Amino acid sequence: MTQQGVRWTADQVLALAPDTASRRAGSKLGTAGPWSEAGSSDEGTLWGLCRGSGSTPYQTVIDIADSTGPAYTCSCPSRKFPCKHTLGLLLLWAGGEGTVPRGPVPDWAGRWTEGRRERAAANRTTGGASGTASPADPEAARRRAERRAARITAGAGELERRLADLLRGGLAAAEQAGYGMWEETAARMVDAQAPGLATRVRELGAIPASGPGWPVRLLEECALLHLLDQGWLRRESLPDGLAATVRSRVGLTGSAGGPPLRDRWLVLAQYDTADSRLTTRRIWLYGAESGRTVRVLSYGPAGRTPELTLPVGLAFEAEVSAYPGTGQLRAALGERFTLPAPTRTRPPGVGTLRAATRYGEALRDDPWLDACPVTLSRVIPTPDGDTWQLADAEGDSALPLTPSALSGPGLWRLAALSGGAPVTVFGECGHRGFAPLTAWPEGPGEAVRLC
């Protein structure tokens, strides 16, 4: 099947937008009016000239057949990636057969596509050659690992003393001290090369301003941080799987290893989180044959979207390799054998009680886990006072939605999809509640992205 046989939906295209403004602007360009010389090829290239404010139209080229998701370029000066012209051309193509007619690739589009594919082939060749080269000095690597472990141990010891001082002086001191105390402590953890500890310390700083009940939440998080500290300091006595989990939580992620798992992977969800340093994209995949759910991470500089893009609701055949750690769901995406295509596959679901039990079971392997992936079957979004919950259609149990899920448009998309009828919902179930990410109607129908 050529790439032209894989027609995305408008929702899948708009999921690529870096922000709401780009989504709105791209939607306005998703008609034939602004475009001239738009075309497509059997090899998965889209191109078009989009009329702008100047005399020269913008040249937009998209490579849908790229192995890491759609790749694109545009001659417009926008710093957003993808720009509104890219989104508009993709929306035009998603409108149906014939909206972007097939034809020979013009020189200006072909040069970019061929150059990009040649560079990708050269990188794969270089990567393969480097893999057969002589490995780096293992003794030097061992010494570097020992030095970093010593720095982390020193940082963990200092953090233990600071936590003890906080509890000795009383939690009220945290509110009086403000965020500066935590930011300074987090900076010390960065110096100790323990970014995982630094992240958790920064999260502590926001708790005193989080509303009523903050002392309880602060105490709980301090206890979890103390547990992680002690896990690192006593890692030699832990089971191998738990020790790997501790190393990962501290910031030593290791490398994906073990035999790769080949499967047909359904894209369950994709969403981004950002801070001042980094944009992190989380992609959940479900293996149709293995029944496994894995998470793939992709990163981009602050203000830029990560390169890896997998539209929700599509499926593709590929290999993944797991990262070390008991109960670890993170995996690295390896070789792909097919392009993402529409599918009728849906993950099997469970009831709300079983979902809560799954989270409890996951905590045995990773006590610092905020949430675990779960698919709920036959649940109905239902208002509950000032909040909402997902209630079993048959039964009397329900899961509350997380506070963050109540503030976005995803809740109203979910309510509209349900209309009071049962739906299937994939999301993350944790101690804050259930965060819905994707939903399917009870009968035939496409996945609806909620985040």
C-alpha cells in the first residue's frame, strides 16, 4: 500500500499543532482557496504554494512517509513547528481523495525531499558502522559511572539533611520560606547529577501554594522523596528490578535493552509537557498481539515540539525495546516495518474497580508512580457536584477525574461523544484520579483525542 492509501482525519492532523493559535490558523488554510500547484506523489510527498501577505507565495513540502512521523518544511518565517501552512496543507489532503491531486513532484519540493531522505540513509549507515566499531574504553566508562554515583550519593545525603531540618522545624516553615528554598536545593541536586531528585524537589516548592490541605500533601511527597533517597543509598541491597527503578527515578535511565518486541502498535495517546528547559512528548502504544502497553518519550528544546509524531488512532508494525526496571513501561521505538494507517483495533478495557487495583499493583514495583495506563470499558462521564467522574455503566463504582482533566476542552469532547451512553476511555489512573486521554464510542467509530 502506498502512503496515499492512508488518509488521516482532521483531528489527527490538528494533534500536530504546537498550540491553540496554530490550530485555529491552520484550520483556516485547510481549504483549496489559499493554495495553488498543490499536489501529492505515490511516495508520500505533499507540496503546495500558499498565498500570504507578500507577493511571493510560501512553498510548503511534507514528507508523510518519513519513518519518525511527518517531516515538513516551509519558506514562511514562522518559528512554530509545524507552521500554519503545513497544518493547512495536511488538512486539505485529509479532506478526501482528489483534494490534493497526484502528479510529478516539482523540482523545489523534490530537492528537499531527496536531500532529507539521503541524509537519513547516511545517518542509518553511519549508525550501523559505528555499532560495529570498537567500543569505548570500558575502564574509563566504569570510572565515570563511579564518579557520578559518588556525586549522587553526596547529593542524596545532603537532601536527607534538608528534609530532616524541615520536619524538625515544622512544615509551616516551608510556607514562610517560599519557593527559593526549594529552587536552591534543586540546583544542588542538579550539581550532584541527579535530575530526578531535582525535579521532585521543585515539585515540593509548589505544594504550599496549592490550596487547603497542602501540609498533608507536602508530608506525603517528603516521605516519597525520603524513600527514594534511602533506596539510592541502599541500592546494593535491593532486588535488581527495584534497584533499576531507583536508578531511573534518580535520573540514571540507562539504555533500552533486551530482545526487541515486534508487534502491530496502536497509538493510544500523545501529549506534551514543557518547562523552561525542555518539551517532553509522551506517546502510549498498545500491542495488538502481545497485549502490552508501552510509553515512548521524545524530547525537544524549550519552545519547540519534539520530532517524533504519531497521530492517535493509527497503527503500525514496529519493534520496541524496554528500559530496565521492575514494572517499567518506557520503551524505545526501533525499526518500523509499515507506515501508520487507520485501524479498527481497540485495547481491551476493564471496570473502574479493576483500574484502581491495577494502580495499586503497579505501586508495588514503583512506589513513586503517579499513574498507570488503563483502558476503561463501558463507562459514562457523569457530573458529581463540582467535579466529574467516570461511572461503570453496569455497577455502582466510579473513578473521579483529575483536577487537570476538569479544566480543558477534553472533558466536553468526552461528554459530547458519550451523550449519556457508555464509551471506552484510555487514560492514566493514579492517586489524583483518572486523566482521560482518548475515547471511542460504543459502536463503530474513530478514536477521539481528549488531550
